[in-house]
Amino acid sequence: MTDPIPSLPTAYDAAAIEASAQEFWQQNQCFKAVEDSAKEKFYCLSMLPYPSGALHMGHVRNYTIGDVVSRYQRMLGKNVMQPMGFDAFGLPAENAAIKHKVPAAQWTYSNIDYMRTQLKALGLAYDWSREVITCKPDYYRFEQALFIKLFEKGLVYRKNSVVNWDPVEQTVLANEQVSPDGRGWRSGALVEKKEIPQWFFKITAYAQELLDELDNLKDWPDSVKTMQRHWIGRSEGLEIDFALIDNAISDKLTVYTTRPDTLCGVTFISVAAEHPLAKHAAASNAELAAALADLSKGGTAEAEIEKAEKRGVALGIDAIHPITRAKVPIWAANFVLMGYGTGAVMAVPGHDQRDWEMASKYGLPITQVIRAPIDSGVDLTAGAYIDYGVCMNSGKYDGLAFKAAFEAIAADLSAAGRATRKVNFRLRDWGVSRQRYWGCPIPMLYRADGSSVPVPLDQLPVILPENVAFSGVTSPLKTDPNFINYTDPVTGEKLTRETDTFDTFVESSWYYARYCSPGANTMLDARANHWLPIDLYIGGIEHAVMHLLYFRFWHKVMRDVGFVSSNEPATKLLCQGMVVADTYYRQETEDGPKTYFTPTEVSVERDAKGRALRAILLKDSAPVVIGAVEKMSKSKGNGVDPQSMIDKYGADTVRLFSMFAAPPDQSLEWSETGVEGMHRFVKRIWRMVTEHLAAGATTGVFSNADATSEQKELRTQLHEAIAKVGRDVGERLNFNTAIAAVMELTNAISKFDETSDNARTLRQECWSAITLMLAPIAPHLCHQLWQMLGYRSLILDQPFPQAEACALVRDDVTLAVQVNGKLRGQITLAKSTANADIEAEAKIAVAKYLEGMTVKKIILVPGKLVSIVVA
RNA sequence: GCCCGAAUGGCGAAACUGGUAGACGCAGCGGACUUAAAAUCCGCCGGUUGGCUAAAACCACCAUGCCGGUUCGAUUCCGGCUUCGGGCACCA
């Protein structure tokens, strides 16, 4: 089994080893996944990249994690499927088209071609025959068909909603294109909120299920589930009608509240600036119209709205309080969202901070109607009292606590027909219309009267024209008669096409399922249920809510139209941290712009302890500022090109370092000296294996009976490492400690200098196990080492090493001895020592700390420590 | 503003279920080999706290962002802060 290799390569040559392994995998189609019901399946998926131009280190980290798990699961004997694709629609392609006059399609496809070669250079075990490119009609046609199906089921509808409007460019801006002070990124103009009709998915119809099933996602991080719970935001409250006094468009205004106990503290009502009541009042009042326009200045981002000063304007309309019958004025306020609840809230300035701020600003009355259960005095001059408490100044409800007041008011108002109990969700329906070119066309048509009809199914797909030029910043679709004009093939009716495209989250909501049905002429076929749900889904924590909620929603929709049978798309989720690096910069003036430098442009001086003292720019030898450790980005100059690292050190070193530098869910600090250290480790393994093989053939069977105590010790260390690596890679997904365990074992082998047959046999066992343990992480190296160690089999399908129970057994055990919780000694005893003898030995070991003391208690933690409590 | 995280030596980190804080690696320091350098190998490496010292060894004390609590024992659990990061519905 271990016949010597005739001519051993001498120096480690990453480029040659990696090219040869990759060629072998490609020629033998090693990673092509075929449905096989005889084997347990494992679907391992990393979030697909946006083809921005080149891979960044975040991709390398994400895809290496997926690849390590895939290769490990395969060694456990599972039928592994690991696909890859490109999320190809999106804003950057359109920005490139506008700025550099390069067609979005061309820009995207050439980026994909380059990034695919980079992924291949990393040696990732992908089944490329399943590749998905979301901007191709063969992909997006199926989401157009599903959209029409959902329209027919009533899960798609059209309504007005607000967007960021740049009044100079006359275009809609993405939140990203609005500066923090509310200005357009190109024009610098103050952005306005503008209402336009848009298409929506009724995700709220699934809100309860999306919430309930979080409990079944046992292997999702709690942080993600908590974020999703809060995002869905189920609340139980009351919809209360306030009768309107002499109003032309309605006789009542409905508000939603979770705090009906504060109802008697209502001193005004706030509605959104886009609320029908506000719009109607402004129609005949130019001054009010101007005030409302001023109120809607600024972008639509929630963070911006919440941080802005609370402002409002009185509409000159009054309502009647349903209990006190008092007159309540109605205001429009900049913090009320039309898209949430009824677009109107009852204002209780005594017990809601935002209402308090608005009331304070405009001199509206602030009434206390809740007091603390144990009355400690409440000061409403400093802010609202928002805790639950007991009603006061509330007539018959005085003295009731929250729950009792809620019930009493709900019962009374329901009986009077003025309120209904209502479960509300913070989650809003998913607006999918984008006024952009580079996206999937929304397959709808408009009649001359403005009504909408779906594109007939046999006329799908609606193909996005790829060969178009931007004349300004507006989507070319909006002015392309060839695209817009549509004649019904049956009736000859002239219609116009929808020119908006889908939110790109639509494509990324179902790509994972399409990987399971490559080439199918429906969205999915029966193969989807073979692979789904995903066994491990890996991606950045930044997707914790939006993508991962849309992805769950879409899976349920596909289930309800019969494409899949599972309820959830992924059983296990791993959110990896960011890749960060040091920054270096210079700043001429205190608030002037910072000029960033890359790590290769600077030199860092250190003191005798290795502390960084200062950094100088190599070009002019003058100092630069050592900045914070930040997420890698082009603008901060701290990005490291993965390709240059692969070229310099090889993919295996890059993969090993990415897995070693931090556990997967923490941020990873890139350090080139760290990469060099990992490269040393790789070369060390190579050299040690080469030396081991040069020492001659081994007998093949290790004899425990003849083993020296050093051999027994090394063999125990080997099997301890095997047990740890299996646990760390397979269960904990902590690849950093797995690599550390292999390093420790390597250090032990290096100290082991016996040369007997038995010793060489043990060394062969060690190197074979290390090769297998590292195979998922450094696959090219291990592919080569496996052959050098004399094995003819394919390492990809070798079983992952299992620890032998008898090799793990040690005769002695070392216990820590504590006195009053402080470590005071250690004892090493035979494993079989009786408890009474252990206690006696422990007392002897720490005798000087027990002098003059009374032993009150002895706590024995088996295999770990003895804790003696004295007084 | 709201929601979710994180914080441990000079640095990245480890400690898996409340049980010996700092495994493994980087940087640094000392040594071996070498004409020399590189590479490699060996050793040291929390503390400008105290004791004993010529120095070391050794011993004690302190130390896991800050303040407090529970416990024989807390990096780990609880309460209150601080700072940094992610998300907030049109970046993906």
C-alpha cells in the first residue's frame, strides 16, 4: 500500500500542484452532482455574487467556507451538490453604462467571465453545469410567469407609494444615491418624496407563517431569528375610529394603536403628508400645500426620517375623541409613514416620545393619563413617560393597569362600533417596481384607460433589450417605442408595456431552487424536491433580514403553487463576518478629505515589543496616520486583490489563511505576514512529508504492544487531533481551531525523532490522517500529498478520519487544585484513583494554604479539578 | 432614533456545558547553522505591581471594555453603562 514514489518532487510549487489538481478535477468531472436516492444528499450553498468586476476577499472567505463544508460532507459519504451563479441585474451595471458609455449587458458579461476564472483558480468544488446567470431570459422568464400567477391569485397588486425624487435630474434615486443630508448624489439637489404607482407582492399574507416558522429553524443563528421577528413585528392592538367634523371626503379617520390605555391622553392626531385627508385639505389651500411639500423634503430612508426633527403642520380639520367627545385637531407629521398601518396615528404626547417632541415644538397640550404603579411622580417636562402603568385622568378607567384598561376600552369601543381589535405587522408589502433599465421587465400591459392586464403567458418572456444606449440618466426603456408598444396578437388591441423592472431581490429569492432544476422548461421540476431544502446556506450577516426574508417568502409561494414540498428553503444558516484590514491616510486640514494609502505603499515602525509606533510613506519617507481597521474597500485603499495573493502564495495558502485567521462568524483581519506564516506551514508540511518518504517504506501495521511511551503519546495526540478536527469542521464550523489542532500535531511530529519501523509506520499514519483532515481546506496540496504517500485512490471520496477510542485513553490524569477558587497546585494521578485518595492528594499538594484553616467543602470535578473551600 | 451583534497580551485569536485565562499563529527578542544573507531549526515572549535578587529562577498580587451582582469558582450567567460594527424596506 505504500510503495515508494520513484522520483519525489523536492520544492513546494503551488502553481504546478494547483494547475494539475484542477485539471484532474475538470477532466474527470469530479464535482458534477447527480440525483442519487441511494445516498444521503447534502446541498451546500453560498450566496451568489454580484458581478462587480472582480472577486474580493469577502467572496473568497464565503466560498472557501462553503467549499470546506462541501468537501468534508463528501468525505462523510454524502452526495454533495454545490452550485454557483451570478446575481447579474443591478444598479452598478447601469451606473457603468451611464458613466462610461459601456452597455450594461457587456459590462456584466465580461465581469462574469473574469470572476468565473477567479473562482476556478480557488479550486472550488462547484458543479458548473448548474450555473445560473440571472440576467438571462432563460432564467427570468420563470419569475415573470410566477408574477402573473400571483397576480391572478391576488398576491400581487398595484398601489401608490413614495420614492426619492431628484427634482433636477427628474429621476427616482435609490437610498444609496441620497446623501445623508438628503441630497441627490449627482445633482446635489434636495430630494423630495414623490408618490408613484408601483407593483407589490403581498408578503404580509405570509407574515404569521414567516414568524411562526422561525421557531422551527433550529440551526439558524438566534440573532438572525430575533432580527426577523422584530422586522415582522407582530402586535396586537386596536383600530379606533375618530369621527370627523364636517369633512368632504370622509366621516371618520381610523388609527391603529397598541396602547389604547393611553386613549384619554390623545391631544391631536398625526397623519402622513401623503394621507388623503392632507392632500384634500391642501387642494384648496396653497399655503398648506407648500407646507406639506416642505414636510416631505428629504429621502425615504427610515433612519433619515427617524433622526430628523419631528415636524408637522395643522390641517385645519378636527376629529371627535371617541370617549371624551373633545375636539381633536389633525396634523400632518413628517415621521408618520403612509405605507404603515393606516397612515394615521393618535398622538399621546404624555406617553409617546415622538408625539411629545412634536407637541413641545408646536405648543400642543401634553396630558398625563398613566402613572407609575407605585406612584413615584412623573415629570412630563423632560420627556414622555412611555412605560406601562396605571390609568389616571381617564374617567371610569382610572386605576386600571395596562391589560385591564386595554380590555375595558376595547370592549366599550367595540360595543359602540368605534373600534375593532386588530393584529398588525410592522412588515410591509414588498414593493418590487424599479424605475430602472438593467432588471427583469415586469410583465404587465396597460390599456388606454389605464387599467392593467398581464402579458399573455404564451407571449413570455418579456425580453429586456440588451443593445441599448443611455442618452441621460433615465432608463432607455421609458422612451423605446419598440419595447413600449404592444399589439395583442389575438384582438389587435394596442397596449403599452410596463417599463419598470423588478427589484433584484426577486432574482436572488429563488436562484437556489433553480440550481436544482437546470434546463427545466418550467421554473422547477421534480429534481428540486430531491435537493431542497438547502442543508447549509452561507452568506454575510448584512442579509439577515431582507434577502433572507424574501427568500423564505418566495419558497412558501413556490410551495403554494406546487413547485416544492418543503416549508423552508434552508435548514441551517451560517452568517460569516466581514474581511477588514488596516488603513493608512493623510489629511491636509482637520475636516479636509483623507487620502488613503495601500499597505504596500507604507512602512510601519515598531518598538522592541512589536507595538506600532508610526508609519511612513515609502515614496517620500514622511509620516502617514495609522487609521482604524475597516471593512476592505477600494475607497479606503485597504482592499487586497485575491488574485495577487493566489499568484504569490497559491490558492491553498489563501484558503488556509482565510479559515485560520478568525472563526467564520467574526470579522477577519487580513494580514500579509499572517499569510506568509501560513505559507511557511504549507511548505513545512511538504518538507516533512518529503523527508518521511525519503526515510523508506513502512511496514503498514503499527504495533501497540511494541510501542515506546513516546510512540504511544504521539499516537494519542494524533487521535485527539482527529477527534477535535472532526468536531470543529463537522459540527462547530470552527475551521480556525481545526487548523490549529493540525499545527499542534505537526509540531509534535517534528519533535518525535524515532526511526524504527514502528515509528515510521506511526509517522505514515500521522501524515495520512493530516492529509485527509486538511483535504477540505487545502485540496490541491492534499490531492498531491495523497499520491506521494502512496495511495492510488481519489482523496475526494476517502472517508474522513475517525478517532480510535482506545488510542485516546491516557493512564494518568492531571487535576488542578483550587483553594477558595484560586489555583494553588496541580496533581497527576492514575486514572483509577478513588475520590477519597484524590482529595487527600489534593490537600497535600496545597497544604501550605490550608494551615490554620478549616476545610468547609471539597468540590470534585472529574478529570478537571479539585476545589477546596476553607474558612 | 429603532433592531441585532461584538469587545481577551504588541496583533489575529483559544478556552466547546460556570472549572487551570492566553492553545495555535503573527510580530518582537535571544541563539544555532552560514564567509554573509535568505531559508530553516531551537529557546523566550500579559503586567514600568510587589517581594527576594548582581541578574535570573522563584513567590505573591493584578489582568478578559467599564461599574455592580450571583457563585467555592465568572471571559462564560444577571443588571446597568461605554465604544465599535451590521441592518432599517430602491446598494447587493
